[in-house]
Amino acid sequence: MTSTIEGVCPVLAVPFTNEGEVDYESFASLVEWIISIGTKSTLFFGVASENIKLSDPERYSLLEMLLDLRQGSQLQVIASVADHSAELAVKRAHDYQSMGVDYINILPPTFFAPTSDQVRKHISMILGAVSIPTVIQHLPQAGGMQDVGELLKLADQFPNMRIIKCEANPPMESIVKVREVTNDRVKTLIGWGGIYWKDGVKAGAQGIQPGCGLTDLYHWAQVALSDGDDVEFAARLDKFIPYIATWLQDLELLIAVEKRILQRRGIIATDYCRNPTSKITAQNEREIAEVLALVESVATNV
């Protein structure tokens, strides 16, 4: 089933009950919605999944549910391995591969300012332990490996290193470097809600990984991009990306807003976020209402 990851690849949220327990029924509803609108790939256990607030039993149960629900669809699953310990990360990557994910996403360690050699060893251990394709996040602002070129030294040694998620702000220089150094063998994705999508596409990025609450709006923009209509693509982005850029100033706020949107749309039952979280302001509520009006308008006119 595995093919390249391109276009819109949302990061799934994890719904909770008002008591803070995982709401598996709402999670099933979310996955079914993502599939129903034509999504071809998804990243699970990203920042937008509140990954650092989940227990291991919850992670494994949710991933197993996702893999079961995607059966019969075209949805590819990228499972994120974010353990700070390479030994634990290797075990998790083995588990996820055995469960049947399509890609492993590697979030390199950043705590205690690891050196480039330490980060490279961490990534190498995981790449050497699995046979399926991998995505590696390059997040220089979090510490660790600053130059994406340091990551690319592994590309020839490990052919399963297929994608770099370029998350420098802005990411265009990294995108170009990945393409040039690997002769376009290693592809690129961008994160940060797609706020650099227009320039990222020009630099050569093949897709984005935003939150999931507005996946259909991102698909709407992708249609114009796929049609080669750059003017319409930019116009569609300009209708909602400014909201994303505002919410991104506080990642906990972005997570809370995404969940409020999913709840307002009837996709999940509550917008509960595990603590610590950020409070949605009256201004944020107005912004959410405006974005939901756009969603309704787009759905009416498609």
C-alpha cells in the first residue's frame, strides 16, 4: 500500500471526555470523517495529538483503532516515535511496524541540548531497526541538529529515509537544500499549520501536515494547487491561513481551538484538552465562528 506522502496530511487530535479520559467513540468519528473527505494520509501522535499527555497504553489502543478503521480506504498512517531514549524509540518503532503502519515519523531528541552526533546516532539506530519508510522532523528551533545538511548525511546509508519534515521558520532554505543534496530522492513536507505553504510549494515541498479540524479547507486549497491555478490557490489560503497564524502563536491555544472547531462541527463530543492548556478568548470565539462560516460556504458551493 505504501506510496509517497503528498498534499494534505493532517495530524489527528485525540478527543477526551469532560473527565479527561480518552473518548474512543469520538476518535472513531474523527477518523471516519477524515477518511470520508478523501484524506490520503495522516500523522498520528504529533503535537496536535497532545502526544506528550498520553500514556503508552492509550497510544497503542488508539493506533490499533486507527489501523482497523482505515481498512478498505486509501488512508496511509504515519506513526510518530518521539522517545528521547534511542533504545525506547527503537522498541516503539519495531512495535509500530509490526502493527502495520505505513511510515515511521522520527522526532529527534531535543532535551538537554544533544549534539549533532548524538542526534545522528539516535536517528541511525531507528532507521537501521525498521524496514518501512521514515519521515524525519527537522525542528532546529527546538535545539539539536541545526543544519538540515547534517541529517542528509544519513540518506545514502539508509534508503528508508524518504522524507524530511522541514520545520525551520521559514522552511524554504531547508526544502531547497534537501532537494539539491539528495537530487530530489528525499522529499519534503512542512508543518506549522501550512502558514508557509505558498512559498514552500515554490521551494519544492510536496505536502503539509496541519491540524485536522479544518482538513476540508486545506483540501479545498489543494484542489486549486493540483489544478495548477496558483492565483486561486493563494486566494483560498488567504481566507483561512491568517487565522491559523494567529492561533499558532500559542501551540496550546491552537490545540484548544482545533478541538473547539471539531466539537462545533459535531465530529467529537467535547473540546476537553488535558492540562496544561490555554483558554479560548472571546476574540478566538469570533475567529472560530468566521472560519466555520467559511467552511459552510465552501461546502455549499462545491
